[in-house]
Amino acid sequence: MKQFLFLCVFGAAHWGQAQQNWSGNTSPAYDELIAHLQQLDRAHKEIKLYNMGPSDYGQPIYLCVINGVKDSTKTFEKARKSTTMLINNAIHPGEPDGINACLIWLDQWIGAGKPLKSRDNQDLPLIAFIPAYNVGGMYNRSGTSRANQNGPDAYGFRGSAKNLDLNRDFTKMDAVNTLTFVEIFQALDPDIFIDNHVSNGADYPYTLTYISSMKERMAPSMQNLTYNNCIPTLKAYCQIGHFELFPYVELKGETPEQGIVAFNDLPRYAMGYASLFHALSFTVETHMLKPFPQRVQATLQFMNSAIAYTMQNAAQIEQARNEAIEWSQAQSYYRFNYQLNEQTNDSIRFKGYAATYPKHPITGLAQLEYDQQKPYEQFIPYFNEYFPKDSITIPKYYVVGGQETEVIKNLQLNGVAYQVIDSFYYKDVNCFVVKDYKAPTRPYEGHFKLSNIQIANSTQKLLLKPGDIIVPTKQDRAQFIHAVLQPKAEDSYLSWNFFDSYLQQKEYFSAYVFKSQIEEILAKDPALKKAYEEKKALDVKFAQSEWDQLFYIYQHSPYFEQTFMRLPIYQIFD
């Protein structure tokens, strides 16, 4: 099996250089990082560094490509046609393990003679990595912002130039960085996506943990490939490199003994976004308390293992993705709002440290600590099953109002195919009407994100206008389309406040004028009159409030604005 990991067995002379430059307790600043890659670009025709676009900080985001073809246009054409891996580094610049791992990999690959085939004559995939995605965070450099992390000496900051967590931005796309990332992702159409991170949380012996896409949200072909083939192989390959690969330790309670939870990779996250396009996606999480050089080697081992797996299984990966695209277009229902099943769980063998609660000498209070002198190995609960709380019948088309230019721009950037209406005409459409929602009292990532959204659907004959767009759902971007346009979905555009203006009433009435009209309104609508009389008889507060009574009649009368709470997204089923 070791022959498949040829990328781990490079020349000793070049390994020494990598050790000196990138394997210590330092990680390069952004300018140093880019200058080094520019030098490699000039020295090696197989390595190209492309300026892919701006960041919020004003400095560019780069993409380093190995095994491309001459110029950028031909390289991206090759990426879309062949098996491609995209690695993202420093979305949180305080977690720079991936930066160093990629630099070491390049040194080792050059030292081995830049091989494009394995010993078994398998082709090296096109490998692209974003050297450091959060450019603004890279420039906000210190050695103190990660209070719980063991090295390196200096690193960047989690927030971007706009103080956004960029790993929460892949649906709302507030950051300039995200627009550039989406252009990179859609241009490459990667088959494998890896996002490199460092964990926070409990203490345990593992250096290398991973997050894989939620299996219930995946197409059957990708679920089978990921869980029955890829992950077991990656675990075996990482073990060869002396790193045990374990699922990310997301705690169910206070300590691991109470169980761990499979992470819900929502579309707002980089990995969740990639999964919408059926990429084989992983988040690497090295353990914060392990020394930085050890974490870098663990990240490098995962990278080498993923490359080796891809070389062996390129045809299977491509086939699984194609089947996933066909599956997503053939679905009759879209399922969403996945909830953790807390009633059943698997068990998983876990290596941990005993939890203790000594009294802290300063606070005088009992505090959780993990005693590394008391290791244990035991089975713990593993909650790794989710179920969809909601589902909808998939329409044949969505219609988006042409005035929603930001939404249309985002759809376009993500490769969504649509048709622009060029004339006025009436059409029976299914409307989304918001009946209720909750908004937080404090912002989250620049938004007052809505939750507990309640939607009513009604068929109405509406005038569609030039500039409105019609989006067919039978296309390879189907999962992304539903995720953002279905209002109740976890990371929908409605939830991220794209349509807040439609949630405000624009017209009202003057009580002293309107009350002279209510007798006529009730006379013309017996059903409304009956409902009004019953409410007045049963609701004491309502019966004692003139305003409440008048508003109730107004709200159910022809005078009430028909567009209130109606979203500028419609469905067509025929």
C-alpha cells in the first residue's frame, strides 16, 4: 500500500529544506507567502500562480495550480474535464496549518522530480490551492488572538477586513472574498474539496480529525463513495503516516464521554457550499493543543492521502458526481431543515483523557480540566443521524423578480442557468407568503438572520415583467437553487435578510374614516362577518379594542395590500 503514497517519499535533500523553512514553529506572513509562490511560478512551468480577484482588504486572492496547462484559460478547461482537487487555506488565518502543509508538499514534489504519475502509472490530478483565502485576516497578525492554541509564533486573525467570519458567508456572499472564491470554485468545478482548519474544544490524543458531508443530504452515489470507500481508505493511508484519522469531536454535552455529534455542514460553510455541487468534501481539523509542526505534518498527511485516493479512484469519483447530478435533477421532493436524531446513536471507540474538576486557585471554583496522565480508550455515543424536518414538492421553475439584482447576480456567479423574460404577461404562479418569523436581538455575521419562518402558499395570477427571470430546476445546480430560493431552508436568501423590505406593510387606514366602511364590507362578505363575530365573542381583549377590530376587518378586506409579506420568488409547477 505504501507505493500509492509516493508523494510522501521524496528526496532527503529537499526534505531538509522543507523542514528548515516550513516545518518549524513559524508560518509565513501573506507577502512572504505570495513572494515565495511567485518565485516557484517563475522557476517551474508545472506550477502557476494566478491572481483570481480582489479581497475585502484590497489585496488579491491567489490560486496556485499544479499540473495545469500553459495558460489560465486552458488550465481551467482541463480542470473541468479532468479530476481536480481544490484546497482552501486560512479561511481562518489563525489556523495556518494548511499554508505550511501546502508549501512542504510543493518542496517535496519538486524534490521528487515533479512526478505526474504514480508508480502504478496513475495520473496526478490537477491540484489547486488557495494559499491564504482571508487576506485581511492574514495582515492582522499577532501571536495572541488564539488563546487556546499551541503555536505558531505568529499568525493571522479569524475575522476578515470587514470583521466577517468568511466560513459563514457562502450563501449570503457579503464579502468580496466570497465572490472571488465562487469564481474560483465554479471555474474549476472541483471533484474534491478540502478546507483546512484547527479545532477548538476538548482535549484528546488525536492530532488529525475530519468533517465529512452530512450523509442524509448527499446523493446516494456520493454518500456511498464518501462513507463506504473514501473515508476507510483515508483512515488507512493516514495510519501509514502515523496519524490516526478520527471524526471531528463536536461535543454532545460537556465532555466526550457524553457523546459526540456529526457536524451539520450547512451551505453557509465552505464545505457545505461545495457539497451542494456534489464535490467530495472534507474539512480538516487538527487539534489546537498539539504543537504546530505536528499539526502541519498531520494536515500534510491528509493531503497526501487524499491525493493518493484520488489518483486510484478518479474514474469512480467522476462517475459518482455525474450520478449525483442526475439524481438531484430527478428528485420530486426537496428535503431540508435537518435535525439531529437524539433518540438513537452509534458507538465509536474513542481515545480520551479523564475529565477532572479541580478548584482553580484564583477563581476558587471547580473548573473542567483534562488529565493527560489518565488516558482512556472506550466506546462513546456517536450521534451521526439526521432527519429532515421539512420537505417541499420541487417546482418545474422558479421565478425571481428582476428587481432582485443581488439575488440574480449570486445565481449567475454560481453557474445557475436561467431565462430572462422580455415582455409583460400574466401567469398563474405559486406564491410564498410569510406568515411569521423570528428575528434575533443581536446581529450574526452582519445580519439579523431570520428563524422559525412560517410560509403559506397560494396560487395567484400575477403580471410578470421584462427583467424577471425563470429558473428551471432540472439543471446541475439544482441543490444550490433550492437551498437559497426555498424560503424555509436553513440558509435561504429570505433567512439572510435579502427580502426584508417585503416584510413591512406600506399602507394603513385612518380609524375615523374606515369605521364608516366596515358595515358595507361585512355585508358583502358573510364569511368574514361570521369570523369577526366569533372572534369578538371569544376574545375579550379583541372585543374591547376598536383598533384591533378595525384592523382585523381591514386585513381581510379588499383594501389590504396584496403584496404584503409576499416574496418576489414564485413557483411554477406545470
